[in-house]
Amino acid sequence: MLNIVLFGPPGAGKGTQSAKIIESHSLIHIATGDLFRKHMGENTELGQLAKSYMDAGNLVPDEVVIGMVEDKIRENLDANGFIFDGFPRTVNQAEALDQMLTKHGMSISGMVALVVPEDELKTRIKERAKTSGRVDDQDDEKINNRIQVYNRETSPVADYYKDQQKFTAIDGVGSIDDIFHAINSTITSLEV
Ligand code: ADP
């Protein structure tokens, strides 16, 4: 079983790389941002709740995210493994994830962190804004807030996995294929 946390700031390329990883390793993709956007599109209660936080670039409360992820894990207990994308985003979420996985006899194999300088992140998000339709991609204030939230609340999650010797950093600048190959060689070494 292979359970990967794909980590990195907004705009680091997690979604792009996840798509390639799930294809080559037959993993279930749990992308919390995508799940929330799906709920928003369907105007569910969860979607309405998440919208106000997401549109401003703030984090959705932990208990809401954790419950949603737990449901997804429970629906896919026969999977080869999972790739977590955009989750955990707080240390509290990381602890909850460990507990959920332990309950089902599983654990995180490793975290792969995409490293991208802040200027490049902003350039990428603004480029994405032209086609993403995402409210949170559209203006500088929201983009800056997301990066600040990442630095303050999410970056400590890397230390959580470093402490468990499960952390690998990958240069997230370069061609999509070169980055994918770097991720892939890390992931392959984690496969048992
Ligand atoms: P990006 O990485 O580009 O910011 P995502 O699609 O991963 O985009 O997330 C978009 C938004 O969804 C976040 O800014 C946040 O509001 C919400 N969100 C996604 N995942 C989480 C999470 N694990 N905890 C709290 N909020 C989340």
C-alpha cells in the first residue's frame, strides 16, 4: 500500500502532478480543494459552508475537512493507496489523518513537498486565473492571503513529517515531466 501526502504552497503544481501520479500508480486521489469545489458546484450544505472560507483564501475549519476526508477513505478501503493533495493543511489535520489511517491498519508512506519560490507561485496563480474560474485565484489580496495562511498554518505540517523521517523535498520549478520523474523516483522507493 502506498499513501502519499503531496505537499506545497498554492500554485506549486500539486494538482498537475497528482493527475500523473494516480495514473501511473493506480492510487485514489483525495484533493480537498477539488472536493469542496464539487460541493460548491452542487450547492450542497457542505459547499455553502466551505464557500465563504475558500473565496477569501482562508482555511475551512478542521473538523469539516477531516470528516470529508474520512468519508472518502472509508469509501475506498480496497484501494492500492491514496494520494492526499491539499490535505493535511494544519498539524491538527495531520494528527487526525494518522489516527484515521491507523484505525484502518494503514499509515502514510511519505510526504513529497514541491518547492517553488513565492514570485513564481504568484505568476502561476495569475496565469491559472484566466481559465480556472476560481474566485480565490482572481486578485492579489486573496492570493497573498493564501500564501500567508500557508506560511503560518500549513508549513509546520512539513515538520510533522520530518520528525517521522517521512519527508522529501522536490524542486517544483522545471518541466512538468522532469518534476514528475523526480516525484516518481521518490515514490517508487517508498513502495513496499
Ligand atoms: P490551492 O492549493 O491552489 O490553494 P486547493 O484547491 O488545494 O488550492 O484549495 C483551495 C481552498 O480550499 C483553500 O484555500 C481552502 O480554503 C480550502 N481547502 C482545501 N483543502 C483544505 C484543507 N485541508 N483544510 C482547510 N481548507 C482547505
